[in-house]
Amino acid sequence: MSRILINGWFFHKPNTGSGQYLRLLLKHLNNTDPGMEIHVISPLPTQLPESCILHVHNTVDRQINKFYFEQIIVPRTAKQIEADVIHVPYWSPPFKSPCPMIITIHDIIPLLLPEQRRSLIHRVYTSITVAATQGTSHIITDSNTSHDDIVANLQVADTQVHTVHLGTDDIYIPHQNPVAVKKVRTNYNLPDTYVLYLGGFQRHKNLRHLLAAWTWAEPIASEDCPLVIAGRLPKKPDGYMYDNLPDIANELGINDTVRFIGEVKEEDKATLYQLASCFVFPSSYEGFGLPPLEAMACGVPVITTGSGALKEIVGDAAYLISDPVDARELGAAMISVIVDENLASDLQERGLIQSSKFSWEQTVVDTLQIYRQAMS
């Protein structure tokens, strides 16, 4: 029986990309290979899939304790349970490991984007992470784009880095549940039609440019079709990493047609996508780009950019804008999808076909193969 220890730090943070990845990985690893025993080390008690074995090390969610958990607790637990492999499903490996170590690097944004390097503690943490990466056996990443970035910037061998595309969870389908529709419309005070953004609020997501673009699209969309921005707004926008989006909307005079609906529960996300007239995602860089793929799987026309891995993931199934900071181009794209029913229908059909190419079943098959390579 092979024993895999997975770092479960992000399991209790489902609204982060790393948290979503970990939850879906464990869900689909569950009972996949009876010859592998999946152990998870977590800082909090949590409910795992039934075949996973939980180990808890209570800690406070602060940066120094996170570092201690990653560098000390994870390898110590691996030694105690005699693990054959450690898998850290985000970019923060320990320096020393008692067994072969696999990490998942979704992207290397902390190295590529200047706003990520402003904080001293982030620069130190990133430097430690880069150095510790040299001790890993295998690196999993989400796209060929991230694969090339990792090889170019981290001084690791090309053969050490494996592209394993993510998939969409099976809740993301075009079919609407009437009970869920009523609940989501009521809980989030949603109109019959709206343009949707759902994702993070870091500067490279270009939400300030989306608001500027909305000044062009607003007269066409009207109050009956507002721009809905979903997600928990940053508590302390600094104008550098995070913008104060409500203030920007106020300055642009678009308060009446922009709605900030706050954090969305995981079980509500599919319905939120399904009810949208279109989904817009003007990011300047993504290591994969899961929200556009989820929206496609829900039968929603998608507007995004060709930046980072986005073109690799959406293919020809999305309306691609060439410049994510060009407000007029983005505004024209939203107008086109809203008013042109044929265009919207074509994007819907293409999106369903494209999203069907990505499955978590295949993600897990590929991941298990890398586990076996590390143990061989």
C-alpha cells in the first residue's frame, strides 16, 4: 500500500484557487486507486472524503504559523506516517523532506508581476519558496503557459515539470434548477439579466478597467441588465495591489448599474453563472483561468483576453479582446454579446464543446501517474 501525504492548509479556504484545487483533487482522488492511501495534514478539523485519512495540527492562520506548518509540520508528519510521497498542492514546499516531494505550482505570479513584490514579507517568502523548489522531485502545473514560465524562471529541468490541466466540477452544467434559481435570485437580489464578473480582485484582474468599459456598455445594457461583480471585496484597498472599486464606480457615475454582491457560497456559483447574460474576465495573466471555463460549462457566453494561459484554455470558444486595459474594446465586446443573439448563441455552443475537453477524472489520472513516477 502506497502512502501519500497531502498538505491540506487551504482545505478550509474554498474561496481561494488553491482551496478549490485541493477540495476537487481530494474529491476525485477518493477511492480512485485502492493501492494508494491518501493522508491529509490540516491546521483545522475538517470533513474529508471518506477514504482520506485526516491528521490535524492546530495552528493560527498567520503567516509565521503557515511557514512553520509548511516547513516543520508537513515533513514531520510524513516521517511519522512513513509516507512514500508528499504532495504540496500549492507553491510552498518544505526545504527538507523524508520522502520524494511533489508540488503544484498554479502560476509564478509573485515573480512575474511587480505589484506582488512590493511587500518585504512577500519578497522574503517568495525567495524562500523559490529556493525550496529546487528540492522537489516533480512539479505539477495547470497549463503549458505556466510550464514554460516555470522552466524559464525557476531553473528546473523541463522534464521535471508536468502540465496537468484542471477540469470543471460536475455541478457546472447548463441545466438550471428552479429551486436554486429562486434561492440565488432572492439571496443576492439579482435581476432577470446581468453581465457577470466572478473572481479575484488583484490588480492584474483589471476590474478598474472593467468599470471604465462599463461606462461604454451601460447605455446599451440599461438598468435592466446591470454589471454584477461577485466576490468578497478587499478589506483594505491600497490602490496598488487592490483598488477601491466602489469608489471608482461612484467616480465614474455608474453606481446605479453596478452591483457588488459580495462573497458567493460555493453551492450558489453554478446558478450565478447560469443566470448571466454573459461572463466577462479581463485578466492580464492567469496560470489557467478556471472561472471562464466554469462559465462555459454552464452555457454562458464568455468575454476574456488572450493573456497568460487563457487562450490555451478557452480556445476559439470565447470573445477574446486583444488589450485587457482598453476600456473601449472591452465595452464594445460586452455590447456585441448583449445585443447580438447569434453571436451569444455561437459562443454558448462553442463554450460547451470546449469545456467538455477538461475533466477532473483526467486530472486525477494524470496526477496519480506523477505520484507513481515519484515513488519509482
